[in-house]
Amino acid sequence: MILLELDEVTKTFPAKIGGWRGRKDLYLALDRVSLRIGERECVALVGESGSGKSTLGQLILGLERPDSGAVRFMGQNWHCMTSRERQPLRKFMHAVFQNSSAALNPRMKAGDIVLEPLYNYEKMGKQAYRECAGELLARVGLDPSSADRYPHQFSGGEQQRLAIARAIAVRPKLIVLDEATSSLDAITQYEVLALLKELQRKLNMSYLFITHDMKAACAFADRLLVMHEGRIVDESSVDFVKNLSHPAALKLLDSMLITHPSQRARP
């Protein structure tokens, strides 16, 4: 079953040319982009900075509107709905971003952070909420007793786990991972990707993994989509990644698959 579908999506932004009093033009960020993501599928959207991949993620999340084309989630045209009509569907789509420290409210305790979606969608007693917070923290490899700590008391990798725990709180069908591991060191990146794969198996979720890192994409995803200058220019399953042929894809392929440093061959 198709969970997410984009059909000929185009997006432009104003661009100023010729200094502060120059004429205004339009910058084409997305050019007739189409894609599909099925249930329990992990798709990597790979591209260099400025290729349009994060803009595409914002459209999918409803943070931007397309100039033309359609974004359908669970069969509903996302951008033809009012905010109120969209609200029930938002339960099934969440995101994890690159800068977890900026995405976590510094004045909220970890337990309240991971419970944010539950507060919005599921009403229960205070003790039940607290038990859910402990279960969510444990599910992402954090000590349940850390529920009373604040974000600055966690490492970068632990903050990203907090963001993941919040994203899975109401059992979404799709999580958009926008450069979610880019700021992590190699060991922590490996561990977070392994956690995400485990959660996908247990919770039957789909992922859109937006990244510039082809190594991580090949290690994590089922299917690769390569973006360049606002278009999807190449695609492949990870089993046939050598079949990629577009110059932008070949440039991204100039690396080895990510491995845990402790497993690398020694000279």
C-alpha cells in the first residue's frame, strides 16, 4: 500500500538579483518531483547541499506549500486540507531533525518532551503518562530515571534519542529523518541508525531518510533517490546501487559503506 505519494511537485522561492535594489526573480527549488513510499519502507533521499531535499521534506511535513502538484499522505491531499482537517493525520507523521538541541525545549524535562505527542492525542492519568515516558525512554536506550533531566544534561547522541522517542510516542506510520544523524560522530551515528532500524521492525513504520551522506543511506535504506538541482535524477535499490549512472549519483557514491569503527579491518 502506498503511504506517501508526491505527484509532479514544484516549489519556487523569491530570489533577488543585482544587489539590494535589484530585480526579483524566482528560484526553482523543486522541479516536478514525483515519488512514492510504501508501508514499512525505508527510502533515502540523497543529495548535496542545495539540491532541494530539505525543501521536499518541509513540503511533506506541511511546513511549506507546493506551487503546483500534489502531496498525498494516507490517500489524502495534504495541501488541500485545512489545519483542522490535517490534525488527525498529523498523528501518523512525525520528524527528527539534525539539530536536536534546537528541536528540544530547554525548559522541559525529558519525560515531558517525549510525551508531547501523547498530550495532544491520547488522554490518560498522570501516573499512566509517567509510565509511558519511562517506556519510551527505555525503548530508545535511555534510562527511564532520566525523565526528570533537562536536554542540556544529555549528550548530542542522547538528545537525538530523545527526539526519536518523541517521534515514536503515538506510533506514527511515517517518520521524516532530515539529516538526523549528520551532526553525530561515526560511532554514535552507527548506533542511532541501528536503533532506528530496530524500531522500524518493531513498530512497522516507514522512513524518509534525507541525507547528504551516501554511506549512511546505503547502510540504512531499502531504496535510494538521488536529488540534484531540484529534481530526482536517479534511483536504485541498495542491492543494485552500482546501477546508478547520473553524474550527481556517481559523485555521491565516492565512498564506502558506513561501518562501526570497531569492525573496520585493521592493517
